Amino acid sequence: MPKVTFTNLDKTVEFEHGKLPYEKHGKPESILDVALNFGIQLEHACGGSCACTTCHVIVQSGDDNLSEPEDDELDRVELAPGLTRHSRLGCQAVVKGDVSIEIPSWNRNYVSEGGGSMNLGDAIPVAKK
């Protein structure tokens, strides 16, 4: 069973292939999909459709245990602030084995789908009209 370690959160999760419920946020069993299934907030302003860079992660180990990046991801991730040679979009990187990743502490998306940003602490969500 693959393990995904979110190093800056000191959290490791483990899952069995084909057993995660899929909510259509990114590719099935992507870093984003795994994170959301385990209650880990990973920004994804575009809903995981490879149209932004808010789910940018830095792979610290296990690059070979992720799917190969497709051209769309390579084009998009080049726009991510803090780009490294180990940068991936969490919505596109499908987990195939053990990986360790870092979620950058900065984020340009100050309003998350959950009503607050993990990088702003417990931000108060804007009241819905």
C-alpha cells in the first residue's frame, strides 16, 4: 500500500489502490485526491482540472513513484511561484508508491473552497448571501 508523507505537516497516510472514494478533484489517486480523502487541505482553486498552480507541491522523495507529468501539467507548473525541478501539481501527480512531499507554506490563493486557507490559519469565511 502506498504511503504519502506530507513532510511539513508531519503526517503520513496510507491507502490501498482502487479503494479511495473519488470526488473528481484532480486525477484519481493523485496527491490532491489522496490529501482530500484524508482531510488534508491542499489548495485547488480550479477544482483539480490543471488550470492553476494552487495545488503545487514539491516532491522530496519518490519522484519515480508518481505518474509521469503530461504536457499540460509541465506547461502549467512552470507558472508556479517557487518552482523547483521537483515541482508537481498535486491534481495531476498520481501516486503509484511511497512519496514524500512538501506543501509550500506560501500560497497565492487566499480564498479556498473550504472557506479558509490553510496558510492563513483559521480565517473567517465570508458570509454567503
